[in-house]
Amino acid sequence: MSMRVAQAIVAKDLRTEVRSRSAVSTVLPFAATMLLAFGFALGPDRLLLAETAPALLWLAALFASVELCHRSYQHEAANDALEGLLLSPADKGAVYLGKAAAAFVQLIVLLVVTTGIVIVLFGLPVGPAPALLLLTGVLGIAGLSTLGSLLGLLAVRSRSRQAALPVLVLPLVSPVIIAATRATADLTHGITAGIGGWLGLLVAFDAAYLAAGYIVFGHLLED
Amino acid sequence: MTAPQRAAARLSRVTRLFDGLAAVSQVSLEIAQGETVWLRGWNGSGKTTLLRLIATAISPTFGDGSVLGFDLRAERSAIRARTDLLSHETRLYGDLTAAENLRFACSLYDIDARLAEPALERVGLEEVAAVRVGRYSQGMRQRLALARCLMRAPALVLLDEPYAALDADARVVVDELLTTARAGRRTAVVASHEAPPAHLIDREVMMDGGRVTAPAGVVPS
């Protein structure tokens, strides 16, 4: 039953996104505008742009994940659908896995688009190990979606609502952003030595967030 | 009507505080299995809070109880699998169609998705089953929530102001739900300003100021 619940949540969230286009209409323009603004602020120095590109890419992904997770739970809060999840006998851990998986898919799409923008605007090279770069992207996004999907719930249940989400997410997600940025920077500059350490750190934090989310999601959902 | 044997809900001195104020205070109440109870009271009398406590949407601050034989605090999942709370908040997704909403509920409750179609027919929404719920009127949403409840056929149905925002046809659906519940020896609690049809009700429980004030099955202390 747990798998069926998780699949149903993924299908429902993705269908909602396709129909409401909230990521396309708000999150993507936000990320693109942010990258453009930084691009113009940093000036035409191609070397400087390429140096800063990995950090800007992950900052854009971070802010996009905060907005996306907030919107995802706003959909749940409308008509008290969140209470529908609470009052169902479904495994709440499976609900969390579904929410995190749906956020993961959306953020991966977003990362692909923003990476394209960064490659064109900032001249970011793909480097000699595109598979490792892809793995970095997957692991980094996994960290953002697992943590965002947990804290998004906490934010929508809190009285301060949206303001609570960045306050909760930003300190906790720092290790993921640092590791993903460092790995991206090294790989795009052709450095593969020591990359295993950053990827290992990403795997560790992803696993920790996923386990924590699976365990505590139900408790956060309760009154 | 023959006297039911087991309690569908048994509350003992249940109190629920919100910011220090008691929405429900020291309520002891017993609802027998198969009974249909009309929960009466003015706005703010605590009817909705009481329903939400029984549904395990919220926890009691003090007191304890059981629903369908399961502990109100420790066995919430078992209670939720057998209970449905219908209120003006329909818990539907506006970007999904009616059929998709019901199929989603089937996944959550682990029931056969083929039950969705007949449930939509019973509430008269089969022709708009493929329309997104965001385009529905409040009355149509209420009907869809009723369809979800009909599809699940829970052992305990909790209806919070079920007649509000409904036209005459949809009111019939609510009455049908109560009739079906009675026929199936299932329990229903209707919190409403408006009296449900007398033949569908076994007894009334009056609430005022968060307390049960008129006849109720009181749990001996």
C-alpha cells in the first residue's frame, strides 16, 4: 500500500504542476531573472563569470526549491486537503516520499533549464566528466527536495507561514549547497581528484534528510 | 429500533483547549454503534471541535476516549481507516478532476478505484466527472465529498453542517447517505443547525459553551 500511496502523491503533484504551471510561471522566471541579474552585475569578464557560475547555479536551485516546496504545500492547504492526508490511514512516510519524489522531478527539470542558461550566459564548461556532473546534479537536487518537502510542511503548519520556510531550510541545506557547488566547480574545471569526498557528503546528507523526513513527517502532520 | 451493543464513540471528560480557551470542555459522551445522532448547538458551541476530536483530526488536551473500540490517542490510524469527517472544507484538489480526486482517495484508503464511477453517479456528477474541481460550485464540491464518503462506506460518518450550501437535490444525497448508514448499521453524527429529517435520527445531543447540555449517553465516572 505504501508504494501505491507514494505513486499516487507523485502523480497528483505532477499533474497539479502541469495544470497550474506554478513552477513554469513563477519559479523558473525567478531563477532565470536571478541568474541574469548576477550575470549583468558581474560584468563581461568570462573568467569571473565561469568561476562564479557553479555557486549561482546552486543558489538559483536553492531559492527555486524553497518556492516550489512552498507552493506544493499551498496546494495541499487549499480546501484543507492536507487534513485529508492526515485523516487517511495511509502511511505518512509514504506520503512524504511521494512529495519528495515529485519535488525532485520538478527540480531536476528546473536544474536542466537553469544549467542551460548558465552554460550560455556564463560560459560554464561541462568539463571532462559529464556523468559525474550529472550525478552531482541528481544528488544535490535530492538533498534540496528531501529537506524542502519536510520543511515545507512545517512552514505551512506554522503561523508565520511562508516566512518560516527559508529560515528553516537555509541553515540545514548549507552542507548540500556547499558540497554541490564545490563538486560542480571542480568538475567544470576538469578536476576529478577528491570529487568522491563531495559526492559522499551529498549522499550522506541526502540519506539523513530522507530518513528524517520519513520518520518525522507523520508527527509534523499531526495536530 | 433495537438497542445497539457496542459504543461507536465513547468520550470521557474530554477537553480541548485552543490558546488556553476551552472549545470543548469536560465532555463525556457515548454514541452507540448503528445510532444516528443529531448534534445541536449554536455557532461556537463546540460541535465542530467535538467532531474533529472524534475523527482524530485534533487531539484532546485532557480526557480520553475510544472510537469504534480504538483508543483516541494511541490507535488513530485504525480510527481513520473506519471514519469519515465531512465538513465545508471538502479536502479536494482544485486542479484535479472529480474522477481523479476520487481515484486519489482510493489510493490513500487502499480501496478499489472502480468504485469511483458509481459513487459519482450516485451524487449526480457523472457528466462532469472530467471537469476540474476548481471550476465546481461549493455545492458540487460538497456532492463530490459525499461521493467520496459513499465510496468508502466508513463505519462512522461525521457530518459537519452537511446541509449548508446544498441545493434540494444534494440534500437528498445527504439524506440518502444517512439512510444507507442506518441500513448498514453504521453510525452517523450530524452536527447541524438545521434539523435532519426526524425519521433518520435516533437521538439529539445539545451542546452549549463547549459542553454537552442535553441528553447524552454519559460515561459513568
